[in-house]
Amino acid sequence: MTPRSIRRIETIVACMLFAALLAACSQPAAPTSTPIPPTNTPVPPTATALPPTSTPVPPTATPIPPTKTIGPTKTPVPPTATPTPESFPPRRWNYPAAYDAESGKAIYMAGYSARGAGTYPNQRDMWALDVAAGTWEYLGQCEPRGVPFAAYDAGSDRIIVYDYDAAASWAYDYNQRTWQKMKMPRPAPDTHPFGMALAYDAESDRVILFGGANATFTTNATWAYDYDTDTWTKMAPSVSPPPRAHAAMVYDPAADRVIMWSGGFPSGDADATVWAYDYNADAWEAVETQGGPPALWGASMAYDASTGRVIMFGGILVRPLDAKPEHYSTETWAFDYRAAAWTKLSPASHPPARTTHRLVYDSRANLVVLFGGELAAWGAYERDVWTFDGQTNEWRLAIPGP
């Protein structure tokens, strides 16, 4: 190889090395210039950031409408008030009632607000009345489905309800606002006898049930219910009152007797005899009295502890199945078991004539309390509240029925 060839090779190699070096140097230059657009591009974002900085102002203002949109926040209120649109129980007749002595409230539930076939208790609501405050409290729905009959059991602090349609016993705890369906082993009172009478015998701690009827029969059976053992016992008195429905019945603690009066016979007649039941002796006694009210159907009684008398008001003086009852009573009577005497009272004013209402005794206010019932205008019902003071023998309209 000649020196000239060697120089040519060296020249070629040098050119190749220079080209490689130039390529190596030129590649980073591209990256270095490439970032420039990114460096320049941020400038628009920095400028574009200005609108966002100003745009927050509307967002801060936008929350104001939601704050003003109180409609949704208020919507829950109607549902709470829906069951009690007037905070006052609807008109009704033939309903159960009991005075809860522990809470000092009169409890009312279910009942009818119409007549005719198929008018099962079309009221299912429950209410508590504070007589002293003159206020009603809505308690929810009555669990028993059939027409219930009720008595307050002071031993258990429960309202005992007998559902005649299902032949089932229930216990209501006002403090817990809860129902308990009792297991109630047989035997038990018959199914479907409406118009039973219930009263709580405090001395024996038993709920006494008497009578009732349905389309085919009327009974004069006497039953006693013990809440502690959840058992009904069919009593076997040697003498019993005649079969009847819708009698007025109440317990007289001073005499330790369950007092029952009147009610309707299968014939449609009524009985003016006062009957007294002694649970300890399992004996009914027909009390011989002088005078007294005429036999009435659908009257109501309550024991007035302030005077030691049984107070009776209202009722109708006709067959209960007649289409147009002729005489609704406005009379107020007091019965004294120890004296075996009725006294007709003459208050200056009194509730309008009515039947199938309920009287309870408020032991805190020392007043007999009347609510609702069917008025003399057949098919018209009330929801007024009257109180009777046994010491002054005066009625007072406590809460008008709106």
C-alpha cells in the first residue's frame, strides 16, 4: 500500500469520525430546542389561569341558590304530619278507650266512623289525650285488625285489648309505644262476639270480660284474663246475668266489685238491672235498687274515685238494630253500690245526646272524661271532649270538636 493510499484512508476515517461527532452534537441540540415550545406553551396556561381565578367568583355565588332551596329540607315535615293532618282524632263511635294511670293519659283507638255493612273499624289510628293540658298526641296505628275492646291493667302497666275478630289478646305499652301480641293458649273467649264488656279488677289483677253477640247468638259467659300467665279462664258462677251485648261495665275498687248495667238482649230489649261481680267468690249478684235510669243500650260508665260513685251518661232507649233510634239520652246518673242507690244528677249543662261513646276517669285531674260517640242525628258522630266533676256535678266542654 502506497503512502498516498494510506493518507486517503486516514482522510476517510477522519471524515467519518467528524461526521459521527457532528451527529452526536447535533442530536442534543434538537432536544434542547424542542423544550422551548413547552417553555413557551406554559405562558398561555399562566395567562389562561386568570379566567379560573376570576371564574371562582360565580362558584362562590352559585352555592347561594342551594342554600335558598329550602323546599327539599322542608319536605319531610308533611310526611311526619300526614297521619295527623289536624292533630286531632277523627269523629268515631263504638271504639275502645282506657285511662293509663301511670302516664296520666286517656288512650283511644280504632272504632267506626260510618254505618252499614262492611264498616269494620274503619279507624285504625291511636291517640293519647292529656286532659290537664288539653292536648292530643298521635300514637300511630292500632295493631289489632278486628274491633278491639280494652281495659287498663295497672299491675302490668299495659292496656289489654281483645280482638274479637281474631280471638286474640294484645298488650299495649304506652311508654314504649309498642304492641305485643300475646300467645294466649286455649281456652279463650269465642271469636266474633262483638259488644263484649271489659273491666280491670285491680284487687285480683284480672281483666274481666262479659257477654257479646254476633249474627247468630248472644253469650253470657264470664272470662278472666291474667297478663302475667297470659291465660284466659272461663269462670263458672252459679248465677249469671242474661246474655247481652254493649253493656256498660266498670270496676268499683271501694266495693271490690265489677259493676255491669244494661246492654241489649237478642230480642232487642235492654235490662235496667245492676249486676255486681265478685271475682274472688266467682259470683254475680243482682243489686236491688230503688228507681234508676231506664234500660239503655250503648251507655257508658266510669268510676269516680273522688266521690266513690259510678257515673253513667248517654245511651239509646230503643232496640239497637232499628234503623231509626227514637230516643238518645242526655241524662247523667250516679250509682252508689254500698247504698244500692241511683241518683239522677242535674248539671247546668251537659254533652249533646249520644251513644256508643266512652267514659274514663282521669285520676290526676279527678274528672270523668267523655270523648266522641254517635249523636242523636243518626249517622252523625262527634269528636268533642267533655269533663265531669263529680264533686260539683258539673259538665264542661273541655275541647270542642272542630
